[in-house]
Amino acid sequence: MSVDNFEGAAGEQQAPFADERMFFAEQPANASALKRPPKLLGVQHEAESHYHGHRERLRNRFRESGESALADYELLELLLFRLIPRRDTKPIAKALIDRFGTLGGVIGAPIALLQEVKGVGEAVALDLKLVATVAQRMLKSELKGKQVLASWSSVIDYCHMAMAYEQREQFRILFLDKRNALIADEIQGRGTVDHTPVYPREVVKRALELSATAIILVHNHPSGDPTPSRADIDMTKMIVDTAKPLGITVHDHIIIGKDGHASLKGLRLI
């Protein structure tokens, strides 16, 4: 309760204070008993007991049955328990899912947009992005030193995690050695919502600098639809034609959308 409310409640029994300094200097011995009405304490205790009990039940379900027993918003709740310890996080988790569509959409959302959801401050938004970064690094570690073409599903999972929820187009290249093991993963360009400038000579130049003998091109479509455009196809063919005389193979060009991906090689477009 604020100081103003306290003065109003106590004013019926004693003279009003000249200012706040007198208030703090002349509190009665039993002032602590007047801080909150018993009814208010009971209401707050009941509310806290409600969400604390809910938290424990959710943890028990996860402990006993794993993630399959929980909806996406409940998994998000479990995470938010740690980030927001003294609030009911269920409404916040549901609001995040409603705003961004899926759990992946929440984790992949930009910090600024996360903070537009009531109850999510900068610290919580940063922690959610930390979770996304950890997941991305974990998936990337699965590719290091392995033959990428033999771990294609891991490649797709990593690219989806890294790019699917970006709001602008990114053009990424996976550089491979002669065993098709990953040498480097680099973002070569960032563009607008529907275009990223790509320069075939720069792509090939970077491959030569890294002594790569093969590359995989990857970019995202923020619209969510991974269908390749005419410009995507033409650009890919230009890179293939520029790289081939120098002994660099373009294995594929993958386009990532929120709900899936497209492979230009799989579509027989290269």
C-alpha cells in the first residue's frame, strides 16, 4: 500500500501529518500492524498460493512424463518460472504464443518485438534470445567435423533454427572441405523483407580464401513461403557457373521458411 493510502486510512483516528518527514519520524510503535489490512494480505496470499501450486504441478508433470505431456505454452511457462519468479507466468506464456504463433516463433522473435508483450521486459527478452542462441549452437555443433551431406536433416534443423524467424532476408553459406565436412558457416549478406544482394564473385572469392571445395547456399524467406523465386534460381545458376571452373561445387541452395524449406537441387532447378 502506498504512503498516500496509509495516511488516508489512519487519518480518521489521528491528525494528518504535516509532511512525509513527520510521518517517518513519528510512526507509532504498532505501525507494522497497520501496513496492510488483513483482508488484503489474505487475498495476496491466496493468489500466490494459486500460482505456486500450479508451478509445482507443472514441474511434476514434466518430471514424470517429459515434454510430451505439456503444451507449447506450458513448456514456455516452465522456462518463464526461472525468469519471472514472483508472477503468474501462464498469461504471459499464452500471450507470447498468441503473438508469435508457435514456441519456435517466440524463441526466434527479435528482442524489440518480445518486449511489446505485456509482462516481458528487456531482461526476459534477452534470456529468451539466450535460449535461442544455445539451441542454435547445439545444432551447429552436430555439424562440426562431420560429413554434412550424410547429416542432411541436421543441416536443415540448424538452418531453420538460425534463420526461419528472421524478419529480413539473410544469405548464408556453408563452406565444406574435400570430405564435405563443415569448414565455416558465414552470413554473407542481409537485405530487406524480400531481397538480399548477392555477388557471385564474392561468394567464390570467400570459398577460395577458406580453401573450400564445395558450398551450400542458404537463405530465408521472411514471408514464410520457401518457394524459390525466379531471381533465386537465376542467382544460383550464376554462382554455379562462376564456381565450377575453379573446382568449387555448389551442392544445393536451400530456402528456409517458417513452415518448411525448399531445395533447388531437390526441385531439379540446379
